[in-house]
Amino acid sequence: MFNLFKKTQNIVKINREKWFNKLTDLLERSSQGEDFWDEIEEVLIMADVGVTTSSKLVARVKDRVKKENARDAGQIRDILKEEMVKILRCSHGLTQMVGQSPRVILVVGANGGGKTTSIAKLAYYLKNEGQNVMLVAADTFRAAAIDQLKLWGKRIDIDVIAHQPGSDPGAVVFDALQAAQNRNITTLIIDTAGRLHTKYNLMEELKKIRKIITKVDSSAPHDVLMVIDATTGQNGLIQAKYFSDAVGVTGIILTKLDSTAKGGIVLSICDELKIPIRFIGTGEKIEDLAPFDAQSFIDALTSSDKDLE
């Protein structure tokens, strides 16, 4: 858990400096009138926690402060941390499967969010966990996407099932499912074409892929992970709503969190969509992917300069 805390510290550095430190400064005030709580809510909204979640969070903290007669800044800070962790507690690990293979993970998301790279990182992570992993290049719309996944597969020594560019992505998925069963693969990760949630035809294609998976294995896909670029802020939340309606997103891989001060989006996703954050990108290297842990995330976000030494 300590290593996870240290990894998370690095990626939330901007968020700690840009908005949580502002909250800490506000908490040092002796007065806790309505203006005080309004300013707390404003800072949260600016961090992309979202209006709904920010209002709910401030109301909970305010209520506890009153009930517990908390006047010290440290006490209020601890209450705020505890309430944030509660919101993020919807996060948990990948579906655990017993006596059934392969576990099928469908990965979706918009273009430019780091989807294919995240798939490679996830595959590498699961391989190191002892899983026998196979990748599927079902983004047949772009030859570069197929080549990119093949290159990653070669680097991490994981097989990639692919067809020619322009072929039917459903056919690629069907062949991959058959191959995975024949080769005793334990985890099959399927890449899909990056698409805008507003493109009806592409979203219908994604639904078709899901139906094909279910026909081969009625319990699959066992996880539908959506890759979200944290720099997109609330737009990422809107995307997640559409994708979840279409294919039932079960978890989020959040990328580029180290490049934005809008890290409050993690609270919005968990609170409004009840979709857990499963993994966060922690850097550019293949090993830079960490399981998301609510307590570690909040501890890292609220750590002092001394903790960073």
C-alpha cells in the first residue's frame, strides 16, 4: 500500500497544489459562516468535482462539523477527507472469476484518451499478476491502431489477434474468443475503435461487438472498462454516461491525471455514475499503471510537503 501511495503522490501533485491546498488555507479560518462553505464549494467545482457532487459533499461535511462540534481546522480537514473517501468507495478491483476462462475485458473510449496504451499497460500488469493474456485488435477502422497494438504486444510478449484494416470488427472478436478458449487464455482484452459518444453508427457498432461476445459466452464481457482522459474534465463524465448506456461500463481507467488540476472528476464519476475507478495511469512507462485505491488517493491528495520527502 505504501508503494501505491508514493505512486499516487506523483500524479496528484498538480491537484494538491492547485486546489486542495486552497481548501486547506480556507480551513485555517476561524469563521465558518455561509461564505466559508460557499468558498469551499466553489473550489471543489473549479476542480471539476461537479456542482451536484460538490454540493452534496459540502452538505455532508457541514452537517458532521455541526454534529461533532468540530472547530479545529485539522478536525474539519479530516472530516472532509473521510467524506471524500466514502464517495470513492464505489471503486474496487476487476471482476474475480473462479473456474471459468477466459475473462473477457472490453475496453472502450473516445479518440485521444490513451486507450491503446492503457490496454498495453493493463495487459502487462495482469501478466505480472500471473495471468495468461491475449489482446484483440478490434479497432479495424485505423491501420495505425492495429499496428500500434501489435507493436505493444511484441514489446511485452503477448499475442495479438488481428485481421486486415477495414475488416469486420465483430469477426475479429469472434475469432479471438475461439482462439482464447483453444489456447487456455485466462484474460482476453479487446481494443475497440475510439469514437465520439455522439456518433450513432459507431456506438451501434460497439453494441454489436458486445452482442457477439455474449453469444459466445453468455456471462461475457466480464468487465467493460472505459478509458477517460482526466484533462477532459466534465466532458469525460458526459462521455461515460453515453458509453455506460450503450454497453454497460463497469469501471474506469483514468489517464493523464498528472497533467491536469481537474482531478476532482474522480469524485463526480463515482458519485453520479456509481462507476468505480479501477486503474490510474501513473506515467509514460509500460509499468506506470496502478490499481485505484480510494484511501491512498485521498491520502496522497492531502499529504503535506514533509510526506513527499
